[in-house]
Amino acid sequence: MRLLGAVSVAAMAFGLLPISPAAAAIDANDACANSAEDGFTDTGLEDTDDLPNDVEDAVDCLAACDITVGQFGSLLFGTGNEVTRGQLASFVMNILDRVDNFTRPANAFDQFPDDEGSVHEDNINDAAALGIVRGYPDGTYRPGASVSRAQMATFLVNTLEEAGVEVPGTTNDAFTDDEQSVHESNINRLEALDIVDGEAAGIYNPERAVTRGTMSFFLTRTYELIVEDGLADPCGSNETLAVSPQGDATILCTDPTIESDDTTDQRTYTVSGLNQGEDFRITLVAGDNVTIDAEGNTIFEEDPATPGLALAGTVAARIVTINGTNVTTPAQSFGAVVPVGGVITFVVDCGGAETVTPVIYQDQGANTRLELDADGQPTEDFGTGGTITFTELPVTPQDEATVTAEGPAPQGGTFPLTVTTSDVTEVAGVTVTGDCVDPQPFAPGDTSTGSLEFAVEVNADATIGDCELTVITTFTPDSGFAPETDTVTVEIVAAPDTTAPVLLSSVPADGATGVAVTADLTATFDEALDAASIASLTCGGAAVAGSSVAAGSTLTFNPTADLAASATCVLTLTVEDAAGNTRTVTVDFTTVAQNVVTATAGGPGVQGGTFPLTVTSADITAVDLVTVTGACVVDQPFAPGAGPTADSLEFAVDVAADAPVGDCALTVVTSFTAASGLQDETDTVTVAITAAD
């Protein structure tokens, strides 16, 4: 605990100006020598040697003296919250409880009707009986109302006088803004004692509510004055090094063999706030050799063989790790331990059933032992960690647990595991391990049914088949029961298929253009399709006749007839896999455009002679065959020959020798290659037939 010197920035936030030199002279060590950290998270920055924090110091003092506790489950002090009249009654009565020869009033009268059910009711009644607090004219106390700075002055003066402190009167009018206050005299008296100060020169702000952070200063200075007058004892531990954890622990010594890597029966300690360049000694002391006196001081048993030195005693536990490094030879004590970044960590491993207290101290004497004064208190800087009680395995195990696993269990799923034992309420935890699961610890939860049931998660890549699991049931330390290991088997099955087939590719592709009108349509999926899968086709909004066939992972649609040219078509694929998962997808495409063919005949044609026929088309290179039929000609198919010139083909058509004279109608059918996807086109032309000479 540091001295309460000049008020820090944190204190300024709660409405205090720096205290006067006289106020700074009040020594916190008079009241709270070496008080421990309060553990609250809202009292400011953590204490360090070079960063004063008066708010935290003041609260440390009050907490060490049991004058105050936190709010909200003791995690927060409520530094910025306003002090209520109920809280202040408890504060001042807690101070008086520490005063020598103080006795609370016997059977104090229940004076106020509005404090029933308040946790502060007894303190309110006692403080009222002593004349420290008073109610309002209407007979109420209003325990939830905020305390003003003026009221607080009177409460504290009354407390000091009840404790036996002589509070002299004063003629000094310290502030200009309390002239109309009934508390003016008490404000001036506290200012003369350096317990309060103004918020600005000559300004006290008497009606302002007091926060818990600000009140911590006023209460600490009040108690310091009582201690200075010899009316109460200081409070707080005599330990000067901060060791955590502080709480005592019971650990089952599952293996008394000293091993650094056996963490199941070890405890780790941290010592913080140390100076670099200094070295320290760590020792494990038998638990019976360390006690705490009524004032919270740590007292050590003196070694009768060497007076003035602490008696460590012989313990089986050993220090196995220091600052993260396993020691070569674990021991009960290590010297010359140097902090790393101002911190020392060490690990204690069990060696059998016993109680052990870890002690760290700065060896400054002529020997390596912890030196004591006549009262058994160390004369060197020291600190202790929470005591460990190591317990051994019980000789007789508890009733046997029954473990069952209900399968089959799917990959990536869960299965129920049930643990049944007559001592189910003593179960501390259950751990499940195995090749098909990741190690999973479970807390016991509801034990009302006489058994415990857990949902165990199966790895997604677990091997299909039987999987052997190891189930370890541990019990509470108080039960004295040993952990029990059971083996159970669960069947692992493939994860259920919940994904419908996915389209990989199609012919034609989705969005394709220029598709041949003669094409069969196919789609390929990522898994085998059920026979129930079906495909259908519409072109230009009209259904197209055809057949649908599913084979393996492919679905095919075969149109009954060629598709229309220049048509917008939609192929609908409704597919299903063996697990019954279904999906419907569509493929949109457009068929090839059909270019117009122009056929012309040059005439007249002479009986038994020929006449020229010309076929013209933008797709002339795709022409496969031209067939000419009519009453006046010999039916003739023509191949395109060596290839077209420009965009047309010309053929010499033979006229029958007995062809009728006159106009003759001809049918010209132009066929295209299959690769072009173009349909055959039929044209009609007329040629004049004349008689042969």
C-alpha cells in the first residue's frame, strides 16, 4: 500500500482538487500498512511503483479494513456512483467497529419506517441511536437518497467524536458558498483537520452529491486520524509482494511422482510488480507453519533450532517450473530467481497428501532463510500464494459407474452418452476421448434424474464402423472418490446425404446460341441420378415432344422432330438422387437461324437439251446436295462440286426429250450438312420448254 499523496488524475475525475500539503501529510500506512489489492476493476489503473493511483489506494485501505465492499457481485466498487444515505450509515458504523472499546447500542430502536428490508437497516438504526445520522422532518430516513457533501461533513464529524477524536472548533471560514448551510461549522472543522478540501479556491459545493470514489478519500482520512490518535489498530496484510492466486485450493494428487509435464495435479503461481535486476527466493512451507492473525498479518512458525528464522518444514511437493522453464532437479526451495519483465512464475507439483504454502521473499540477510521479528513477522519483503491441500486417491472406490452410448452415430453428428452411478451428485466432470471424436469435457449439469446425459460430437472424417471410446468420470474432492475409466463402443455411419445433384455441364450450354435443330440435349451432374429424374423442353413457349432418359449421372432429352429454327428454348431438368434429394435447373438456348435459299432457272430449255439452274444462299458453303424434280426434266441430284464461287452454285439441268412444250414447274430441294444444323429448304421455279429443231 502506497502513501496517499497528491490526488491522481483518476481522483480529479470524481470531483476532487489536489489536497493541501497538510492533508497529504496524513500517512496511509498508519491505517492500512501493506493492504492488498482490492480486486475491483473500476478503481483506476493498476498499482505500480512509479504510477500513483490514490483512488485505488484509498479503496484498497477501506477494503482491507472491512469498511467497504464492492457492488454488483463484488466485481466493481462503483467508483462513479453516488453514495446513498444507507451506504454512508454502514460506512461509518464499520469504521466505529474497528475502534477500541467501542460497543454498539443494545437493541437500537427501529426509528424509520422506510428502511425495512434494506441491508443497511441495522447500521442506520445504530447510527441514529448514537446521534451520528438523523432522519427527515416527515420521519423518514430515505436510505436510497444521495448524500450531499454538506451532510457528509456532519456524518464524519459525529463519527470522529463517537470514536473519541477531539474535533476542535474553528473560526476559519474556509468557503464562501456554505454560508446558508446548517452544516457550515462541521465543513470548516473537517477542513481544519485536512479531511476535506474545496473544489476550487473558496468553493466547497455543499449540495453536490458525493461519489463512492470521492468518499473513499474522506473515509480513509477519517480512519487514519482515528488510528493516529491511538484509538484503533491499523489493518491490512504485512505482505509486500503480490502473489496470485490467493485462494486456497484442494488438488487431488493423481500421481505423486514429480514430473514437470504432469499438469493434472499442479498449481501455477505468478508474482508481479517486481524490480528488474533484483533476485528472490521461492520456498514451499508446510501449511501448519503459516497462519494469519486477527489483523490480517501473515505469521510464520519460528525454527526452534535457529531463532529468528522461519521454519519451512519438510514437504514432498516440489517446484518444477520457473518462468516457463522446467528445472533440471525439482526442489522445495530455489534462490537467485530473477524476474522476467517484472514477473516471476513458478509451478508446484504434488508429491503426496499434505498442505503446502508457497512463499517468495527477497533474501537480504546473512543467510538464505526467511528472517522473522519477535512476533513471527518477516523482516524482509515477502508474499505468499494460496495454500494447496493435496489429497491422495481413496483406498476404496465409489460405486461403479455405468456408461452407455446410443448409436449409430453419423459422421459430423452427435450421439447420446449416458453416465449412471448411485453417486451422480458427486460427479465433477466427464471426459470422452476416442479416434472418432475430439476430446470433450462435460460438466455434470442436471443430476435430478440420477444419471447424466451428454451429446458427444463425432468428427466429420470419422472412420465408418465401430469406434471405441474412453470415458473418464471424475468426482468432487469432498467425495473422496477416485476417477473411473470406462470403455464403450459406438457405431459410426456415413453422414446422411442431404445435398441434391449439382449440374456440372450441359449440351448445349446454358445461354448457347446457334444450336443445331437436330441436336439431342444432354446434362451431366455430380452424382448418379435416380430413374425418376426427367427432362422437358419448350421452344417459343410451346412444349416440344420427345423422350427423357436418365443413365448414370447424365440426363438426355431426345426431341421427336427437328427443332424450329431461330427459336428460344428452355430445357427443364428435374433430378433426384438415391437419397431422395431433388433439384430443378434450367438450361436456356437459341437454335440456329435459317437463311433463305434463292433458286433461279435460265431458259428456255430445249427438249433433250439443258438449261442453267442457280442456287444462292448466305450459307452456301454448308450446302450438301441440290435435288431438282419436275415433269419436264430427268430427276437430278447435284453435289456442290469443287465449291461455290461467291455465294451461289450453278448446275446444268437435263430436259427430257419428250418434255411437253410450254412452262414447266420444277421443285428444287436444297440440303445442308449435318454440322451446320440448317434445315432442308424447298423452292419452286418455272422454266419454259421449247421444241427441238
